[in-house]
Amino acid sequence: MDKFKGTGVALVTPFNNDLSVDYGSLEELINHVSDGGIDFLVVMGTTAESPTLSGEEKLEILRFVKSKNKKNLPVVYGLGGNDTRGLVAKFKSFEDEVDAFLVVCPYYNKPSQRGLQLHYEAIADAASKPIILYNVPKRTACNMNAKTVVALAQHPNIIGIKEASGNTVIQAEEIARKMPDDFLLTSGDDDLILPFIKCGGHGVISVIANALPNQTSDLVNSALKGDYTQAKIIANDMEEMLGLIFSEGNPTGIKALLQQIGIGNGKLRLPLVEATRELGSSIHEEYKLLSTKKGVI
């Protein structure tokens, strides 16, 4: 579990102008976050635009990330869906070596808590590597409550959760009070890193760390050491940029910020669209402001 504490980054998928995968920019991104102090890489999370990537592209990207992982950071692979039987078959036949799987709650079906528990237990039984649960009801229309998470934490192949249930840490606090000592509690919200760690969390799987890995990892490491004063300073410095990069959806904003620092061109595949000129200008101005602050950029 320790290899997944700290700061993980949910990697974006850069595209060329023709919307094919831009592997040159992806390599730049891998080097950027690795040199920036990130602890592990997440491939095919929501930020990767996984719904618009083919199965072949997803595996090709995974293999590319592994081939360019010069620091040999742990790799978490996003593999989820809303057909339990079909997913179990995928996990049984998955051959690419990863360190863990990030498995999002089933979307659209809106299963009961018992359905969620049985879904994850079936997947964990089939998977060759550990499972990290991913609860993000703002995308799935289904919240996995703390009682279900704690029950699933008893499964030997379920090692943690990326918890992104909303704009408070109430549910995370309940999980932290009741979870086993060796269970991983990770924030899925960049703006809640500090309160999340204060309540017993172990880090974050971050979006903004694509562009600002040093700052994000410094924030997380300060909080994990109990230096909440320093963590708060960093969080305050990043607050405005966080608001901007999520204002037109994810990964629209983070791709615009990456373009600002020279990685990728900001392109997305429909139905997602690139940032408006107004947002791009605001991100540009905020990035210049951050650049003037010692230790921020």
C-alpha cells in the first residue's frame, strides 16, 4: 500500500491536430511529472478521456507510459464499467503488467449498495493485481457509502479508495474512522487535499499535478508530515488556478494549462471541447502570477 501514498497524477492524453494520440507530448508529460516529485502514475483515469479512446489505444498508451517510466514509478491502470460479467472477463484476461487497478463505480445503472459490493467483490476475485475503488458520484450518479467501502476493505485484494464524493470530507472522515489500518484513503479532489489528509487520508490522485507536480507533491508531503501551515500556504496559492482549470470541465482546463507550459496543444475529442479564449487568457494570467511567487513555479 505504501507505494500509493502521496501524490498520484491522473495523466491526460495529448492529441495531435488530427486527434490521434500525441506520443511526443505524452513523453514530455511523463518526464515533467516524474521530475516534479510525483509518487505514482495513473493511466486511463477520467482525465485521460478514456471514454473516447479505443481498447487498442488504451493498451498502446499504457505500454508507452511503461516504456518511458524512467523512474520506475508505480503504475495504476483505470479499468471499469457497468457490466460486471463483462468486466470480470476483462480482468481475467488482462495481461499487461500494472501495479494496481483503479475501478470506478458502475455508472448509469444506479445499483444498490449491495449491488456495488457484489460488483467489486467479483472484480477483486478475478483481478491479478490489487484494486483501488473509485467513488465519484458527480460522474456516475451513484454514491458508494462509507459502510460499503468499509465492508469492501475487508477483501484481501481491495487495498484502497479514491474518494471524490463531493465538496466536503464528511464521508472520508467516516471511512477513516472505520477502515482497517492498511487501507488506503486517497482524495480525488485537488481542492480538498489538506482537509482530506487531516482527517486520515494518505494523499491524492490529482489532475492539476499534470501541470504543477512540484507544488502538488509539496502540498501533499507537507500535510502528511503534519506541517499544515506550509500546506495551507501552497493550497492558497493554487486555489485560483484550481477554480479555473475545472470551470469548463475536466480535462479541458488542465489541457489549457499544459499548453501554457508548453506540453500539448489543448485539443480534446468530442463531445469534449477545448477551452474558450477567455479561459485560456485567464489561465495564462494566473500562471504568470504563480510564476512570480517563490517556490510555486
